[in-house]
Amino acid sequence: MTIEPFPLPDQIHTIVLDFDGVFTDNKVWVDQDGRESVRCDRADGLAFDMLRHAQAQGALSVDVFILSKEPNPVVLSRAKKLQLACQHGIRDKRAFLSDHFTRLRPDDPNPFTGLLYVGNDLNDAPVMRKAGWAAAPADAHPAVRAIANIHLTAAGGHGCVRELVERLLRINEMTEWELDELISNC
């Protein structure tokens, strides 16, 4: 079994997550009035609590946000619930991130090196090709899985975000005491 590379906390400065197909199973329900709803995995919520605790403890320092092509209120609603920043309605994600890094990291000659991007579909591919770290859920488009250097075993909407965060925090290497300490502070 080959162990694929995974970034150390000091190798990344930004985690960007697509929404549909990452937080969701890429399905949408539409009612007779045209209102949309999606299904998300509650396990992802604890993942962000753990991530915030690790940041508060100085274990890592990263900017985390959702970047979605979809201009849908459900994206904003879930981001608010998870206490995550969100940019939605973004057609060209690579251009958006280039501008974002130019503003926030003007002295960094290659800010994409410290980016961990999680995407599942073809519109994520341009960013994933440029990112230092690209993760894909188990059910991502085959071309996107081919680009990714982190292959998640969980499908979108089925805990893939939780899996990513647990791998980043190295939950499987924690002692029982360390894990209890982490969880009791979430």
C-alpha cells in the first residue's frame, strides 16, 4: 500500500473548499416553489470545531473558507452554521484566488504552494492544478481525482471534509489523552 503525501500544518496557509460535491453529495432537492435544499454531513461541523481549537492552541495557522460557483443561499447558510467565511457565485475560482493572494500575500512569490484546495468537479481543476495540495472526495470526477495528490476515501457529503481535517490534525497519531483534550475543548 502506497502512502500518499499529506501536508504538515506549517506547509499550508490557506484551505479552500468547494461546496457542492464536497460538503454535499452533489444532489439537490427542488420543491414546487423552486426552493432548493441539500444534504450535508453533520460530522463536518465537529471537524471545524477541532480545527479552530488546533488554531487557538497554535498547532496551525490557516485561513479557511468555502469557494463556490453556486450563488445559492444554502451555501451561505451552511457556511454561517460552520462559522466559515464564504465566497459564492465565483465563476473563475483560479482568478479569484490569484486576486485574493495578491491582496493578502503580496510578498509571496508563489502563494498557491501553501494552498490546500478541496474540489470534486471539472470547474475545480484549474485551481487544483495550481495548488500545492489538491484533495478530492472518493466520488469526484475521474479527471479531478487524477489531478489530486490527496485522495479522500469518503465521498462528498459523506464526511470527506471531516476526513481531511482529521488527517491534517493527525488524529490517528494522538494519544487517548490528546484526543480527549481536543474533543473536550470543541
